[in-house]
Amino acid sequence: MRSFSLFTSAIAALSSFASAELNLSEPLRSKQVLPSTFKPPQVFKNAHLVRTTNLDKAYPRETVNVLIENIDSKPQSEYYVPFDTSLLSKVGGFEVRDKKNAAAGTFKVEVVGLDQDSTTEFYLVHLPEPLAPGKQQTISISYSVLSSLKPVPSELAQTAKQYLQYTFSAYTPSAYLTEKQRTKVKFPNADVTDYTTLPAELNDEQKADPQKQGSTFTYGLYANVPAGAQQPVSVRYEFTKPVIQSTLLERDLEVSHWGGNLATEERYWLVNEGAGLKNHFSRVEWQKQSYMNPPTFALKGLNLPLAPGAVDPYFTDDIGNVSTSRFRPGKKENLLELKPRYPVFGTWKYSFRVGWNADLSSYLRKLAKGDTYVLKVPFLEGPRAVEGISYGRVSLRVILPEGATNVNFQTTVPVVENSTSLHKTFMDTVGRTTLTLTVINLVDDFRDRDLIVTYDYPWTAGYRKPAVITLGAFVVFAFTWAVGSIDTSIGKKKSA
């Protein structure tokens, strides 16, 4: 009877897992491989284009507002955005919206790859509705470029100012003719020591570039810029802040219906991409800096905002528990202040993990009909810093209760890969259904994005673990009784 019961429960669990479904959102990777001779059809022109490059964080943020016009005789819905092959791997958070109707959401985009002989790849933007001949539409293209800032010089004294260099094209890369365009560069301050100047002959207004206004430089107006045109420029500016990137973030969300708890754990592998130390680290000099608190390019600490109700926080690294942390509860948000064991200067690395618990009822709802549950959680939480943090790769796991089926998810974060698997923990029969999502080249601007997960969880599945524990205890007692009943004496028993 025991073997039959275990066999039945195992078969039920396996069949329920096999029936789990995902919304197979297409990963943002190359779907087409075209020959190197491919050129986008010239069915559009850019009537007016304004690009804004924001350098106030540890990664450049690009925003391109462009008025496109269909110059073909047929309606068109495919718009190409070119990138150099070496740059495409650093682009993150690529999104396109209707400038006049941003609330309508983002457009569908995909990467179009060329063969190995090509140095250019494209993002293919699908307009929600084909643009009629002669009609115009204003679209807004936004993205970030990770690991593209170069410290110059590459090594500094411990108390020196840090300067970063960014190289780009004054002409916004485009696959189409651009009638008018400008490029605005916004710096964190007015300390811009070096920059490329362009002659007035290139400017349609006959002005030498760049034109300065406070901490903003403007290149242009440029007229009738042909498709694929480039005009390399470089700027060098003061940025005495850490240039932090988490090369890998592993984020686990474990849902427990029995405990009514949502357990979160995040594991970080940080690196400071800023300038390295020219000489050995001086603890005495660092203590003086800590007292005066001047700007520094070393990472001294991180502030991790948590939702109200978060409890039991912890902060550990490769050595063990880190006591230099402080948890500040609040009405609007809780704040977990993290201080590494040592200041993280340029090229230095630091890995750690943080975790906390929260009341599941704040994130989980059950639909009125059926056994369907809806889980709404932040896709990315993580530290909040003025200088910003970028993430090379994010692996998010949502560990659902054992027996959860029909798993679906929805998010506006560009996911490149999704899968389901089994995660085995203490006293599980088969394992918990786990949804794994992978994102590359993410930035902390996505902290406000939500992840919505729906799944079916019948009430019978909730009693699977108690039944297994009860059955296991019964088997142990039965086995103990059976062993105790065995006669281990030697020889015949004496009759009375």
C-alpha cells in the first residue's frame, strides 16, 4: 500500500509539472541571420532627430526622439536601428515608444544579425500599425550602454579626482537619411577638461561645435546626414564616484503558502570599473577621508530600500556575517544600509549576499474562481545609488510551492531566456516548480518594473508535504517496531 501511494503521488506531481505552461515571450536575441551585403530598405527618412546623451550616472543613457516619415508608396511597419557589432553586446534596456502616447507601452523589437564579415547589426522595430505613405510618426528610442566609460588616467592616487572618457558619434547612427539632427550631451558637472571640436562648416547654422550651455554640450544642427554616416567625437569629464557594475546578480524569491512568507535572497558579484590605485592602499589616508567625507571613486557603502514589512534582514559575504550594516524600519520603506569590509576601489571586486522575509499576503492574491494565484513582485530591487548601478547578467528564480502548475509570467523587462525546472528542498517529494528568467545588460532604472506570475495551486497540493511527513513518521515507527520485535537471543527459550 505504501509503495502504491508514493508511486501515485510521484506520477501526479510529474504529470502536473509536465503540464506547466509559460508565456513563451521571444528572447531578445538574433532571430535572423542575413548576408553582410544586406541594407535596410530605404522606405523611411528621419525628418527631425534629437539625441540626448546623459552622463550623470556610471553608464551612458541614450534617448533618441525622431520624427520618421514613410517615403515609400506602400504602408511600412519595420524600422531598423543600426549598431556596431562590438557595441551591440553592451546595449541594454533597448525600448521604443510612441513619443506622443508613451502610456501605450513599448513596441516589439528584435535583433537582426548579419554574417561574420559584417561589422553592423540592427535592432528591428515593429511599429504597432503600418505607417501610411507620406505619413509621419514621432518615436522615442531609449537604451543604456554598459562598460563604455574609460577612466583617463587609468590609475590615480587615493585622494585624486577621477575623469572618465566617452567616445561616440556626433551623427546619430541611422539606417536612413536624416534631414535635421542634433546631439545633446549632459554632464554631471561643468568640469569637462577635454572634448572634440568640429568645424563650423559641418554645422547647418555655421556654428563651431560643441555649443556650451552650463553642463550641456550640443553638436549640430546637421542637415541631410546620409544613412550610416559617422563623426567620431570624444569627451572627458570629472566623475569622482564609483563606477559600479554587478557582473552577475542571482535573485531568488521563495513562495511559502503554509508559512505565509515570501523569502528573498540576492547574491551580488560587484566590480568597480573606475580607475585603479596608483600606489598601495593607505588605511591612514582612508581614515582621514572618512572624517572629512570628500568625494571618492571608491565604493564605501550601499543603501538597499525594502518594502514596508520586510523583516529578518541579513548581510553576508565570502567570509561570513558582515556586522557593518544597519536596518532602518520606516512607514514608507525600510532601509538596509550595507558597508563592505573594505573600500572597493577601481578594478577591485566584492561579492556578497543579502536576504529578508516579507508577508506573502502583500504580494499574493487568489482569484475568486478556481485555484489560480497571482503573484506581483518587483523584478529588480537592489541598491539605490545616485551614481547608478548596472547589471551584466541577472538570473531571477521564482520558487513556487510544490505542486504549482500552469505557470505564466508577464513583465516589461526585456527577458532573453525563460524556463521552468524543479527545485528540491527539505521534505519535498518531487521538487518545487521554479520559474527562471534571465536578463542581460540591465540598469537600476528598471527598479520600478513589476513581475506578475500566475499559477494554479489546488488545495490538495497544499497537503502533500504534511502527508509525506506523516507517512514518513509512520514508516519510521513501523520499522522501529518491526526491528524491536525480532528475537536476537541465542539458543532455545527455556520453558517455564
